[in-house]
Amino acid sequence: MNKIAIYGNRHQDGYLEELQCFFQKLDSRGFEIWIKDRFFDYLKGGNLHFSDNVHIAGDVPADVECVISIGGDGTFLRAAEWVGAGGVPILGINTGHLGFMASYYLGEVDELADVILNDLGKREIRTLLEVKCGAMPDGFLPYALNEVVVRRGENASMVCIHAGIDGHFLADYLADGLVVSTPTGSTAYNLSIGGPILQPTLQCFVISPIAPHSLTMRPLVVSADSTLKFRAESRGKTIRVSLDGRDFAIESGVDEVTVTKAPYAITVLRRPAANFSELLRNKLFWGK
């Protein structure tokens, strides 16, 4: 595995010297490197210099064997969108805050290079969500790695979300909104509103209300094979539907949102000895 692509965010001003060293070491190890065009322009603007082994990429090149995400968890989500259904494994380098999806830091480039070149990384298959809705704009990516959120729009009052599962009525959620989370996203928005933490490779989803108006509304774990349908009403004219932070508007009481498992998955490349228990202790300070 010596042909790699790099996706990064453009907020790396404090890491430019480390990034220059990072790319030089990858080059010295014989990698052929493709950098996402916008990230490449940002790095060139920071006076980074590259050899002839570094190229600019719009889309992920067809024969790339690994994509490296440089940034935080948000950058990793965007890298997953970039990869799409291509099946290329994604390895995360954390230059952000928490970096729950990342396995390495920039200073660990030698170890990282060995893992990629020798295909030693631990591969984890992560389920995505797919949204279908008639109000979704043309060209809007209908997949989410972390979560899908149905929430109030311009009006501050709560919403009533009529929820169904596999063709059967589930409940009317009176709340600020509703989060449908993947196991990967269980440590993101879902966790902040009291939802459970799931092992990231499980085949299930979590439905968690946001600030529910009833004590009987609790997070619910359902099979990843479930078909979820939502229709939301509020005093405002519109409701917002968000997929990993990208959102669009639907008409209150009219548009139906269907959420299912996506037809493809994302492969995450982690350290060879990575395990979920260690991740919880190191990232979320579990038990401390």
C-alpha cells in the first residue's frame, strides 16, 4: 500500500512545520501522494514544498489504497464523504480537539508509514445512515456516518415528531428534536444528549430525543435493518434535517423523512493493537 490520498482541513496554521516534516518523511519512504485540491492550495499558501511524488486530486484517485484524514472528527466525516462508496480505508491523524476517529498524531509518521506500507492496520467496518425525503435538494449527499437529526427550525418552540419503525407507529416525540445515531456517532451528539455509547462495529442505531418534554421518552436501540419514518410538526413553517452537520429544510407537518442503513459502509483503519476499551479510557477518560 504505497499510493495514498490526503484529506485535511484548512485550519492547520499551528502545524505547518510538522506537516512539512510529515510529507517529507512519507516521500522518503516511497509513497506516491495525492492531496485534495483545496487542502493542497492551503498548504502551498503556507509555503510548504513538495516533491514530484506529490499530486493534486479532485476526486479520490481510482487506485489509491488508503486515505489519510488530517484534522479533527469533523474532518474525518468530510473525508468519509470524499471516499463515498469507493471502499478505500480511512486513517485519521488528529490535529483537532478530541479526535475520537483518529488513531495517530503527526509526530508518529514513521509508525504510520510502516502500518500502511505493510498493511498492518486494524480494519473496522462502520455502518452509515441513508435519508430519503422529497424535500431533499438536488445533489445533496443522503448519507451520514455519525447521525441524522430532525430538529426545530426558525421557531423556538418544541416540535412533535411522529415516529414509525418498520411500518408500525412508535411514538410522538415532543422535544427539541430527535437524533438517529450510528454506533460510530454514539460518542458524538447522541452522547451529549444522554444516549448510550455503542461499540462502533455493532449493527444497530440509536433513537435519542433532544430535550424531551416527557420523562417516558428515553433513548432506544434498534436494529440496523430497521426502516424509520418521521413526520415533524411545529408552530414554525419549516423543520431542519441534518446529516453530519449538513442540513436542509422540510415543511412542517408535510414532508416525511425515511432513515435506513446505507447500501455501503466505510472502512476505518486503526492502530494494529487498537481496542474499544483503550479508546474509551484515552479519549473519554472512562472510569477516571
